[in-house]
Amino acid sequence: MNPTEYFAASRLLIVAGKGGVGKTVVTAALARAASLVGRSALVIEVEGKSGLPRMFGRTDPEERGLGYDEQVLRRGGADGSADVVARTITPDQALIEYLEDHGLSRITKRLVSTGALDVVATAAPGIRDILVLGKVKQLQRTGAADVLVLDTPAAGHAISFLRSAKGLLDAVKVGPINTQARDVLDLLEDHERCQVLLVTLPEETPVNELVETAFSLEDQVGVGLGPAVVNGLYEEYDGLDADPAVAAAEAGASLRPGEAVALAEAASFRRHRIALQHEQLDRLGERLPLPQVRLPFLFEAEIGPEEVDVLAHAVLAGVERLDAGVELGVGT
Amino acid sequence: MTLDSLVRDRRIIVCGGSGGVGKTTTAAVLAMRAAEGGRRAVVVTIDPAKRLADALGLGDLTNEASRVEGPWPGELWAMMLDTKSTFDDLVAKHAADDDQLQRILGNRFYKNISGALSGTQEYMAMEKLYELAEETDFELIVVDTPPTRNALDFLDAPARLSRFLDHRLYKLLTASNRGVLRAVNMATQTFIRTVARVVGADVIDDAVAFFQAFDGMEEGFKRRADRVAQRLRDSDTAFVLVASPRRDTIAEAEFFAEKLIEGGIDVDALVVNRMHPRFAEGLAEATRERADSLGGTDIGSLYRNLADFQLVASREEENLAGLAERVAPAPLVRVPFLRSDVHDLDGLRQIEAELF
């Protein structure tokens, strides 16, 4: 599938996955991939604390965090790339804005300062999530960018986060929150405008969790699932099963003392990991009929602009392999 | 101090850290180690960790401790935290009579508390820990915490919940039914009506009914929460920070450690899982140059591969240095990337061999 179409057809990409799978890195890579094909990207982060600016090389203390206002992470250039911008949406901020928009600004301060929001949020669970999603929906509707990439909360709440709209429709039968929930649900269920991308690692437990999450999301929320993103794959090198001494002799090179052992052990480790990752990729493919976008493991442990570009190109290559004619989804 | 001395001497070990770093498995191994040392140990996990249950040879983990059979002189028990039933037990403990208990358990707002109120899971983990410490004769209780970014979320959770239950809104809601304060509460009534307009009146009614049913219990809850918080700071409670060597999880662990220290809690050990092995000393750059000069040959590939691992190993050590310094003199224990996932006791023993 042509990436230019992909990043236009799905205006909101929701990135979800358990902690430790590299969700934020994948979010950065998706946004950058969109910008590389000329689509402006807005990254939305919901926890008020993010390593995103750093990944785009913003190391000034003032630029390191994300705020409620949009911040440019990477300007587009003469090469036809578009801007990547980012912002945070937290429930408290979204609530204040929501109340102000609904002519209720006089109770806003009190609701927040007395902590009554906690009471309300407990009375109607999911209300924090719906406020955030409602704001996302508004940004999507007003065309804040060509593509919106939403990094979901880390603590494994993707399902409850995305289920909040349905849950609230049951709990709150009338009023503006009900309307809000209905609007959000419309967006989530619109497979043209919205896709959920689940991120995993090529390891047993993360793969199991991804499969479970995929089926729960489709059953309980009715969202459209995009390709499964498998992060952290070791790149495969030819020649790793060669004996170091023999291989050195063949190339006319000489090994330093102890080097043969180190080379052989390192090669054996990588071969073993690669065999395991094949096993997991196959298992994922069997259990979940979704196309896969595969991203390389980066040995450079700190993710900076160069690394984001490497991953963004891997995203583009993955998107190009997607079959445009096939509706993405577990059920199809 | 070593991990072994913690497992041998302490009563409680709390494992904390961000998600996906191997907290649950680490907690299980610590408890198993204690059993091997002859103690009666229980591990309390938060995740519905099916894989851990399998590894321990248990069909399922429940809110009741199950005994794990194994060739050790002590005892190993495992259980999973069930937030809802722990909360139910806590309410039952404090309720004046069965009528009050039933009114609370049946309230919709109450049912939401266990699922929706932030911090409840953290509080219940700490509550369960306290209950096990006070009411059972387990010699070691190991608990893994919910994957919270902020250590204060669970350190504060008991206090936060008791503040919530003792909420001013609650006071206003109940007071507004008492004649004397009716006039004072005109403003509150308006406020509540406005909130009700936004979220719906029945939602507010549920909340009011809950706070009315809860009337009289908040003191007991608060005292209990204070004791739980105190227990976490006792000298026989140890805190083990679990991390992985990736830049972002290290940053979270540093933040976590800082908050713990601010909260008056020492980190007693740092466990870093998933470390890449270091196959050779020396600089990755030199190996990479050699690989490039031999490009296109098998030996070139072998060098390139070695350079990758030298690079990642040195980056990981750099990432760790600051964190290790921050928690010093707590020991830093490195656990290498395992060749496969943990499926059984042998898998746990492999980790044990790395930890101790």
C-alpha cells in the first residue's frame, strides 16, 4: 500500500501495547514516517511525561517535556517532508477546556480544586478517558494535522481506555458526557478514520498479550485494527554460522587471542535470538491474521533523530507491503 | 547488604518498577529463595500472571494463597491480588453491622471504586501486604507492585484513599441533609446540580448514597491506612527496585528511586533484568572498523555482530551508572537476557542462579 494513502486514509492512529514494548518509540517512528511522505503528524501523549522530545533531538531542558500547547518536534524540509508536532492531553486539562466550552467555567475551578473530579470520575468510570478521547476527536475533526498519532497510557489500560466510551454510554444516559461518549465511539468505530496499532516484542509473553488485547479490542470496542507492529527484531546477518578461525583464514585476516571465542559466542547468541524471534513471528501470524510491520532492534540504546529515521523507514517499508485490497482486521 | 541477606532476614520485600521489566518473576524467585533457605514465604502478584502460575505448577492464582510444591525445606506460597475482594474484606472489617456492609457492597459507586479510582489497586496491594504481615505467620512476604511510574502512587495510595473517603464533598453532601447547614450549602447544592447536569443525576445519587452508607467508617479506614504506610517504612521491610537497561526504563527507575528516597524509603537492592551479554572487552568502534574493512566476508559479518553487542553492552552500562549511584550502597544485580521465557521451576532457578 502506498504510504501516502495509508497516512491519509487513517487519520487517527492509536498506538497501544503493554509496558516495555517500546510504544513511544513506535509512536515517534509512525509520526516521522507520515512526515517523510509529506503528511503532517500530530503526536498526542496522555501522561504528561514523555521521552518524545528527546527522541527528536530536543535536549534543552525547556523543550524536554511536552505541554498542553503544540510543540514542533521536527520541521518539514525542502525534501517534501512535513512537520511533526506533539502535545499532551491530560484529563484535568481536558476537563477544564470541556467545561469552558460548555459555558460551565464558573464551576471548573471548584471541581478541580476540591478534588471533586475524583468523586465524579469514580461515580462514572472512564470519564477521564472520555475527556481525553473527546479532545482527540475534536482535534481530528478540526484537522489539526494530516495524521494524529495517539500514544495510549502505558500501564496496560489500553482496553479500558478505549472501552470508556461504551462504558459511559451505559452509566450516563443523558447530557453532554453522553453526547461526547457517542461522538468518541463513532470515531473509534469508523475504520476509515481510526486504526489501533498494537505493538509487541518478538517474545512469548508480549505476543500472547498482543493476541489477547487484539481480540478483546475487536470484541469489546469494535475498533479497526491496523497492522501488528513487532518491535525490536534483530537484523539477520549472513555468515554467522561460519567458524571464526576458518572464516578469518578465508579472508586472509588474522584473529587476536581470545577473539575466536568472543566472535563465536556472539554469533551463537544472535542466531539463537533470531530463531526465537522467527518462532514468535510465526506464532503471532498463526494466532492473529493481521499483517505485520516489523521494526529492527537498535543496538544504539539511546533513541535520537537518526534512530527514529531508521525506524520510520522500516515503517514505510512495512506499510508498502500491506495489501491495499484487504480490509485490516481480525474478523476479516 | 546482599539480596541473600534481604531474603533471609526481612519480613517484607516490595518489588517496584515500571511495566515489562520482570518484576513478577523477580518477586517469585526471591520468595523461592527464602523457601530454599527454610523460611515460610509467600509471593503476592498483581498481574493475572498465568505464566507464573504455570511456572509454579499451579492451575490458577487466586486471592487465597496456594502452596507450591518443591524440593525445599521451607514453604513457598503464591497468590494473586484481587482488588475487589480485598476491598470487600476491608469494608467488612470496618462496617458497624451487616446492614451497613450490604448497603455499601451493593452500591454502584462502591463497585466502581475498585476498578476506577486511581490508586485503589496500589492501596489494596499494600493493604494485603499489611494483612499478611499482621494476621499470618508467613516469615517472608514478597509483593510486586502495580506497574506505576510514580512510586508515590502506592506510597500515597492509602492516604489518598482515606482522604477521598473523608472527602469534603462527602461532608457537604451529607451535611446538606442536616437542617442547620442547609443555608450554608446553597452554593454546594448549585455546584452539585451543575455537576449532575454534566454527568447525569443518577451518577451523583449513587455517590451520595455511597457516602451516606460509608458514614462513620472513615476514621477506621484512616487509622488503618496510617498503619499500612508506617509498615512500609519499618526496618524489616525491604524495597527492591527492578529495571531493564533501556534508556527510557532507566529514566523511569531513576524517577521512581528519587521519589522513594524523598518519601523516606531506601532502595535496598537494584535488579536489572534483560542485560545484553558482553562478549568481548574493548570498543565497539574498533570492532566495527575491522568489520567494515572485511566487508562482504563471513568474518566481516562475525565482527559486525560482535560490534553490535559491544555497543549495546557499553550503552547499557552507561545507562545504569547514574541509577546505581543514586541507590548506592544498595547492591546492583545484573540478570542477563535469558535464552527463553520462564515456563517452570527450572526457569525460575536459572534466574535465581543469576540473582544470587
